Amino acid sequence: MHEIEKQRNTLLSKKIIDGLKSRNMTGYFAETKEEALAKALELIPEGSSVTMGGAMSAHEIGLVDALKNGNYNFIDRDNYEDKRAAMLAAYDADVFISSANAMTDDGILVNIDGNANRVSAIAQGPRKVVFIVGMNKITSDIDSAMKRARNIAAPVNCQRFGLSTPCSKTGACMNCKSPDTICCQFLITRFSRHADRIHVVLVNEDLGF
């Protein structure tokens, strides 16, 4: 990311954090991955049960390794033979870690999902949800956020998982009904009814897809 973009992001973050506050959510801004990791760990008390969806951004700032190696009950679904049991455990976790496929500059989070374990846990269940969001995912409105989710995040994720969808071959959403589609559920988080539940760590880096 160019330095002038980072300066612009620093200024824009104030609007995003104000938008989150107006939606009963809490935002933070970190200039670096290291700052983002420190802030995320501040939000997760030691001894907490913690799980996550497929958040590449959390991996990229080192959060997943810190949780696995720290004093946390990290529910790692990769270590479960019964993946459904791991997914269900998320609903009673103290903290759920996620990212966003896109986010508007006034604080609305947009996520799409194939199995719905991630979007359902964001919507309800875990006592706290901590988002790690790179500033590359910020858009101007819901329409552009949806377009980003479907035309950037979805094709890359389908390629990453080796799925046979039209978008994995064309690089753009074809509005498919492929058996492999990951665009099954769409979640727009525009307000949190529960104060202190949703926390968003904005990072002045390109993170995730």
C-alpha cells in the first residue's frame, strides 16, 4: 500500500469508527499488523474460549498463532474429526474471530458464506465478536460492498479452496447456482442490539481478500 493511501486511510478511519459507534459497535484503528495484534489480544481475556471462521486477516496479523500458543481455550476446527461439533461449539464461545468480505465507510459489515457457520455466529451466539478488517475492504456504500464481496472475495476464496464455480474460472461473479457455490447466505450487519458485543479492529494494511 502506498504511503499516501495510508494517510488517507488514517483520516477515513475516524469516519468509520464514528459510524460503528452510531451502530452500537466499537471500532479501533491500527497502523500496523503488530498494533492490530496487540489490540485484538486486549479484547480477548486470557482463559477465554475462542473460535473463528475462515478469517485470513486474523492469520496475517499473527492472531491465530497467538491464540493457539497462549492461555486460551482455542477451539480449532481443524483438530476436530467432527467438524459440525466444532462449528456448534462456536455458538457458546466467549469470543468469535472474523473478518469481513467488505465494509462501508459508515460502519456496515457485509459477509457471504457457504455453510453459514461464520455468518450465523456473527449474528448470534458468541458473547463477543472481534473483526480484523484491512482498509482495502472499505467501500462507499452497501451496493459497492456487495459487489466487492461477490466479485473479489468470492472468486479468490473459491480458487483458494479449489472449488469448481464459474467465478473461480472467470474471476467474476456469475450469479451461479453451482453445487460448490459459497454465496449461499448474505449477512449485512448494520446495528448491534447488544452493546460491547461487536468490535472491529481496522488495520492500515491490505489484508485478506
